[in-house]
Amino acid sequence: MVPAADDEFAKDLGEFDSLEALRGKIRQQLLAAEERRADRETKAALVEALVGRPTSRCPRPSSSVT
């Protein structure tokens, strides 16, 4: 049997005074997880762009230099 999603359920978890407080915490955690995912994707794209970039090379010395 699934418990009712109400204030009593939230209070039984020990950390929340109401169902709204529980929902707020879950919402906050989901938003934080989404931010971390977006940061990972941005960093991965940056690394990919840098790895794919041609490297600069020093010019070869001229063979006429003695």
C-alpha cells in the first residue's frame, strides 16, 4: 500500500513540517542536479573543442642556416 502524500507523510520523514516543504526540497535538489548536468555538458564541450583545435607549432629552421 502506498502512503498518502500529505503533511503527515512529510513529517514522518523527520525533516519536513509539511508536504509543501518536502516538495520544495525535492524541487531544489532537482534544480541543483540539472545545474550540475549542464555544467558537465558545458565542460565536456569545451574540452572537446580544445582537443579538436589544431596545435600551434614552432617554425622549422631554414636549411640555409649555417
